[in-house]
Amino acid sequence: MTVESIVGQLAKGAREAAMALASVSTTRKNDALKAIAEKMIEQAPYIKSQNVLDLDAARKNGLTDAMIDRLTVDDKTIRSMADGLLEVAGLPDPVGSSDGTWIRPNGLAVNRVRIPLGVIGIVYESRPNVTIDTAGLCLKSGNAVILRGGSEAIHSNKALAKSISEALSETGMPENAVQIVPVTDREAVTLLLQKEEEIDLIIPRGGEGLIRFVVENSKIPVLKHYKGVCHVYVDVSADAAMAEEICFNAKVQRPGVCNAMETLLVHKDTADAFLPEIAGRLSGAGVEIRGCEQTCRILPSAVPAVADDWYAEYLDLILAVRVVENIDAAMAHIARYGSQHTEAIVTSDYGRAERFLREVDSSVVLVNASTRFNDGGQLGLGAEMGISTSKLHAFGPMGLRELTTTKFVVRGDGQVRT
Amino acid sequence: MTVESIVGQLAKGAREAAMALASVSTTRKNDALKAIAEKMIEQAPYIKSQNVLDLDAARKNGLTDAMIDRLTVDDKTIRSMADGLLEVAGLPDPVGSSDGTWIRPNGLAVNRVRIPLGVIGIVYESRPNVTIDTAGLCLKSGNAVILRGGSEAIHSNKALAKSISEALSETGMPENAVQIVPVTDREAVTLLLQKEEEIDLIIPRGGEGLIRFVVENSKIPVLKHYKGVCHVYVDVSADAAMAEEICFNAKVQRPGVCNAMETLLVHKDTADAFLPEIAGRLSGAGVEIRGCEQTCRILPSAVPAVADDWYAEYLDLILAVRVVENIDAAMAHIARYGSQHTEAIVTSDYGRAERFLREVDSSVVLVNASTRFNDGGQLGLGAEMGISTSKLHAFGPMGLRELTTTKFVVRGDGQVRT
């Protein structure tokens, strides 16, 4: 069978499954999620044996230790994927929930109700846990999904897909509700991105290169998750101890993620006192500071920052630091160099707090809290699909609700238009 | 100046204006809308004189009477555009309204708040009123807009843009909040569609060819408004008089619009009685009927339908009619041939009404009411930008709220992540 006909069949199968899936009850969807979790545990030996094939190939191909680590599926990984599914089963079902009901003057009762998007395509890189996480979120939100993982994880993904498929069949769910692309040809991605009649949404999960490739080649709407160049602005009126805790947490607690602080902005009148304190603590945690001229004057050990530092998403123990004139300069810096992801202000001034919250154009803006809270679970949305940095459809963390849309249900008793 | 640098400047100007516009108060936005309305009335003689240049060129180029009619701007058109702006001024402002507030266990107060999308690009065909309608909706929702009308309306659009620009300046609004592309080169559209850094959303308004061109060439998310192949299904239990009123209204009241009925589906047990009644009335209004085999048996004057008729958006006094076995056959027909726009069932059976509302995958589904109600004004959303047939971001009528997105505003008192 050609790659073209394989992709064609996947798309057609997913479209049919989506129609059936849209009206499956919450209980049945939850039962299917639990069944997948059980099936994975039961088939753990097989899944691990298939994962070994991927790991062997990865070593032969000279993948880095970090990449091999992300590719590895062991009992702990399987347990954690299964727990993730149970967590999703416990979340409220967005499908059928109402976004408003009202009666028109002519008596028409209008109800805006949440429905699944239909068919979602996921294009991702090596981590096999994405297969299970996204399958769970899509199923719970009533969407059929086509999963296209990296070629380096193909055996692991096929094994996981086998568990999913058997669990779906045993719980009477549409068999094509979750499908993986069974071939590793690159052509399959390009073909998938052309299936605008069958696929409603594409979500790329991976590095910037993957996302750009998908955006440039897709005829289907794409939910983008670009980089997070997150800022904390420490205002002149900040509580110094609080500012220190927040900055330390935002940089150090998990530096490799998109909601970690990458640039610290400090008001000029607090810089002399604040910077040595926080720098001491950050240095103790191994953080390298790249500072503007004034920062380097206050912190002689800082590396002078170059222009690229203000744009950088380090995802590492490196921090750019800039002393600014006031909140306007801080917000201008964020508007110029930021990525509309997450920004925080630390202040005790009411007016400046509210201005920052209102005027900063990022998916999550915080006052007196760490940037690390931009996360579906932390904000109370439940498990998430990623954090959208584009404004269309969803901006910020994407939970189950963001995998749905609304339709208008209208009940009348004979109304016609005059 | 090259077309490339013109488009580059427009995009840059719009991005700057968007930042300023996002925090302009509702009162000031409404004042600007009213000022544009007044300015247009005041400058009506100039606008009409510029419109004459377009009309002369249109006649020279042999445009049809219908096209010339749509291009014409007279006192009535200007009055109607001004009234449209006043209506938008009267609608609630979505910006700043809350989509939910909750407190997390750690005390973080999370508020999901509506914000403008940023910069919207509109690509449209001849009707100059689109210039004013869309400028009004974008301004009220806090978005900067770049308008690219058809070359045949360039003088009219420039004249309208002059009124807008003067009114914006007199009311202290950002001057680049509304800009039109001042050149008619086709290249300008292609260039505009590449400005993904500056433009957040593209809305094509026009025929299917224009929409497909935009979708294929845009790197920016596109809100699509494809065709409306709308169905009414008359169930066996329908009140015959109500069904007749609804079908007549859906087909005849305004046949040239996307929410008019194009295909009538009738339950087999009611066809013998119902079809002659409705056919008589439709014939009286000049409607041609294209029927399935059974329909043609019942209505000897009907033209036999061919396969293409089931896919057709006639936008004319033509109706496809099919007799179906039951509600399942009706819904299967809709799933296969429909365009996910608007479908109605006429029935007195509770279970079938609810099944139809739940299972039919269209942006507006109605029971016992005319398809003509799929309209922002009729559903209570206020003036609209069109009706989205894609599920991303908005599905169905797009009012002011659909021109916004949400961000998360988080208020803390020192929370860090553990």
C-alpha cells in the first residue's frame, strides 16, 4: 500500500470514528481510559520489549544520552502514563456543557453548547508518553486522533497503540478513535497536513523547527506552542524577600521548561539592594547571569549580555538581567523581546500591578507569583495539551475545554424570519 | 515605494496601534464609532464622487449589473453604513469581560479575561460597505485592522478610509487602528498573508475561490466562511402547517444567502401529503424543484435531481428534494452532502428532536424554526463578521466576542511552585 493510501485511510477512518465518538457518554469514555491504563500495565513486558528495539537503534544512530533518556519506557514510565489516563478520566467532560442559554424576543431558545472539534492530528518528536497523554485528552474530549510520532520511537508507539486499540475494542468504542501512522516516511506528515477535509486541527508537539515545518506545510489550522521567553519584573515597591523567592523559583525550580524565567527586569532604585541578594542565591544554584551594563556594574561577576540574550529561551541555568528605569521600560522590553507566554510583576503598588496585568499581552500574566504557574494543572484546568502562544482558538494552557468548540442549539415552535 | 515596503509598513503600524488599542475604554471606542458615522455623512458628496470613478471603470470593464449594484454607494448606502456603526457602538464590549474566576487551593486568584486578538487582516471583494462594517467590528473589539478590498472598489474604499482616519484622529484614537491597502497589486495580498509576526488573524469575505486562495497562501490563521448547503428535515410527526411555513421561509424569504435552505428532506410516510402542498406554494413563488425518484413520482412537474444537486449551494430559487426512510437516513444525507452550516428538523417527537440537535454536526441546529435564523443578530450576538464553517476559534456566527481571545490574569501574594 502506498503512503498516500495509508494516510488517506487513516483520515477517512478517523472522520467516521469522530462522528460516532461525539455522542458517546462520559461514563463510557472514562471506562475506555481506564481500560487503556489497565491494558498497558498488563502488556508492559511487550511494550518494554518493543521499546528496546527503538533504544538499540537509537544507540546505533548515536543519539545523545538525553534523547535516549526521553525515549526510554520502563515500568515507572508505564505506571506514570497509566496514572495520567486515570487523572484525565477524573476531569469533568467539556462535551455537552453549556456556554450560555438565552431566549430571543420571538421565543427561540438559544443554547451555545460545547462539542468536540472532530479529528485532531498530533505530530510529535521522540517521547512515547506523548502518545498516551494526547490519546487520553483527545478521547475524553470526544475527538478522534491521528498520532504521528518520531521514527525513532516507532516500535514503542506501535506497541502502545496496540494496547489502546485492544482496550477500545473491548469497551465498545469506535476502533479508529485513536490511530497511529504506521510508517516512518516523512512524506506521511506532508500528506497528513493536506487532509483539510478530514482533519480539523493539527497540534505539533516538539521543538521550534518541527512547529515551523508544520505551520508552513499545513492547510489545516495549527495550534502553535512556540518558545517561552518569560520575564519577571521586580518593581521598586516589591517586597524584597517575596521577590527573591519568586525569582529563584521561576529560574531554578525547573529551568528546562517553557514557563521558567529567562529574563529578570529590576527597577533601577531597587537594583543596588536586590541584585546582590538574588545573584548570590542564584549563583549558589549554578545560575550564570548575563547582565546589562548597570547589572554588570552592580554584579562584577556577571557576563555582559549581548543583544541575542534578550531574545533567548535558554531552557538552562542562565539568566539575562536588565535594570530598567520604571514599569514602562519594563513593559516596553517585554513587548519587544518577549514571546507572549508568561510574565510576572512583583510589586506592592496597586496601580502598577493592575497596569501590568492589563497591558502585558501574554497568555498568562501574574502579580506576586512565579511564572512556573502557567500550566493547565496549576491553573485548575486539569491535564493539558501544551501552552498555545498563538491567540486563535486558545491562548495559554490548553486543557480539555480547548479541544472543543461550540455549536448553537436552537429550539423553536414554528418561528420563521420576517 | 515597493509593494513589499508598503505592506511591511502597514503591518508594523497595525501592530503598534493594536498595543495602544487594547486598553482604550469602551466609551472612547464608541465615541470613535459615532465620529466615523458622522464623518461619512458629512463627506458623503466626496465619497459618492469617488465611487463614480469606480462605477465608470466597472462599466468600461463590462461588470454585470448585479456587480455594479453591489459596488454602488449612494446616500442610502452611506446612511445604512452609519447606522451599522451606531448599532455596533450600542453592543456590549467583550474586552475585559470575564470567562470565569476561581481560587486555587494555594490562594492564587485566577481570572480568565477577554482580550482583543491584536491585528486582523480582512481580504474581501467588491462591496464597499464591508470596509465600514468590518472596521467597526474590529475597532469595537479592540483590534487593529488592515483592509484589502477589491481593486474595482479602490476609489470608494480610499474615500471611506479617509473619513475613518479623520474621525480616529479627531477622537484621539491610534491613527493606524484602521488602514487600507492603498495599492491594487495582487502581490499585496500574498505579501500580507505572510506577515504572521504582525497579523493574528485573516478573514476572507467573498466567494469560495477567494477563500481557497487565502487558505492556500496564508501562514496566518484564517477564519473560513465556506458555503451553506442547508437542510430542513420534515419528520413524520411534523405539524404540517408549521413545516410548510418553515420550509417556505427557509427557501424563499431571501434565497441568495448562505442560511437559505438548499435541500428539503421529507419522511416517506408524510411525503405523499406534504410534498404537493409545499410544492404548490413554492411553485407560486417561482421555485424550481429538483427531486429524487420518489419526489418526481409524487410531483410530476419536478426535474429529476442528479448527484451534483445534493452538493449544490444554489443561492437561487431552486430546491433539491429527497424522500427519506427515516431520521437516520436524513442525518446520513446531511453528514454526506451538508456543509456543517445550518440544519433544521420539523417534528413533534421529543426523542427525535433531541437526537437531531445532538448528532447533527453543524454550527447551528434548529428544531421547529427556519434555517434563516443562523445570523449573529437573530441569535442575539449582535452584528457579525460572517458565519464560520470551520470549527477552530469560532464555529457559526462570529460577533464581537469571536473577535477576541482570553488571557489568564493571576493574582498572588508570593506563591511559588513546589
